[in-house]
Amino acid sequence: MKSIYFIILLSFATACELVVPIDLPDQEPKLVLNGFLEADSGATVFLSRSYGMYEEFDIDPVPGGQVTIAENQGSAVPMFQDRDDSLRFDLDALTIQPGNTYTVEASAPGYETVRGVTTVPQRITFDTVEVDLGARRDRDSVLFDVWTLHLTDPPGEENYYFLRVYLDTDIENYLICFETLDPVLADLDVLNNGNDVANLCEGRFNDVIFNGTTYELQVFTEAFYRQQPDATIEFELLHLDQAAYNYLLSSERQFNTEGNPFAEPAIVFNNIENGFGIIGSVTSTTYRVEL
């Protein structure tokens, strides 16, 4: 009897379903300008356009697209469209300098001119790197080396960093993951499954708790690599401008919410005037330790 009652209720609910058509307004396409300017390299950006909800997404070059770049208060210089990748515009004759401000502007027939501005961060390196070999053993008795990285943060400004660790051998160079209990990194963990230590393959952090001072950043790497001859550990420190940092974090949030109907929508950071995309900048440095 209960099952019959449930079927009747289900049928009633289905019969009362109301379909409300939503007429979404058409959106004029806008230019999409993307690029991270890397210190000590030439300038490279990508130009495409936005797509409406009902359009088939296919990244094509924008007909008649033109891109210029200006350094500080200097004149705008045209960038050149790559023959092999028509979305890409380069200017190898210009070397991106830390501390300088660059304005990238793009235009195309039928579109509003778009613009992005970035000031390239200064180069920051680790003052010293210390290692205590085999100083940590986890709950599974896996041996870790403990690294202490001394970083002097520039005062009077907000700074944003990414940390990557590489293993370089005679055969290959590849990214390795690491563990940490450091407070500037530990809240980023997505793999710990209840452990007290954060497991990261890329550490991102800002200088909120150590602005303008010298900070000791501590990470642990599994000691397996010491069995390989002529191995070198490389600590790569990326100093990003705020736009690049916000873009990377918001992009990751959007990726992590894909396919989850209960997740809060994530909006990807955009700093392009009259359009979409990101013009950011980064300065990198590498500290090598031979084992």
C-alpha cells in the first residue's frame, strides 16, 4: 500500500513539472588578451575572442588582430604574429625588465580596443638554503630531508610567490612534490587526508605574515633521490605580480569546481580593460644544491 501511495505522489509531482523558457540575451564578442611577461625574456601574448553560450567553441585567430606593447612611458611597439601559431604575438627584440611597467594593447576590426598593464616584480632569491639530511621520518617510516629556505621579503609592498622543487639528474629534470608544516603553505593542502602535514607539488604564498622581513620557509623532500648519482635539487622561486597570482588561484578554483553542482561558482580573475583575459608578469630565480 505504501509503495502504491509513493508512485501516485511521484506521478503527481511529474505531472506538475513546469518548464520555464529562459531567453538569454545575445552578447557581443570581445577580445581576449592573455599573457605572462617573464623577466629576462622576450614578450609573448595570445589574442582570441570570447564566445557566446550557444556558439560552438573553437579558438580561432581574430581577423585583422594587432597587438602593441609599451615599456614604461615609451611609445607603443608592434608585436608580430607567429606563423605557426596565429593566436600568438611575439616581440623578441624587447627584453622584459624587472621593475618596469608594460602596457599591452590589442585591436581588431569590429571589436573594442583592449588593454592590460603589469609591473614586473623584482628578482627575489633565497639568501641561504640549509638541509638536515634524514631529519624527518613520517608515520610510515619514510625518510625525509628537511630544507630551511631563508627569504628576505621587500618591504612596503604586497608580494606573491610560487615555490617549485625540481630534481635534476644526468638523465632528466622533473618536478617533485614536497611536504611542509609551514604556516604560509600548510593551509593549501588538498591531499593530506587528515595528516598533520601538507602535501604539495607547488607551493603558493604571499607575505602577509612576514612583510618586509627575513622568513624561514621549511619544506620536506623524500630522500629517495640521494640514491641517484650526481643529483641536484633545484628550488625555483617565482615572484609574481598580484594579477598573475590572482589569476592562477582563481583558475584553479574554477577547475576544482567543474562538474560539482553544489560548488560555489568561481569567477576567473580578469584585468583586461574592455575585454577578457590577463596580462601579468613573473620573475623567477633558481637555487641549486648538489647532493
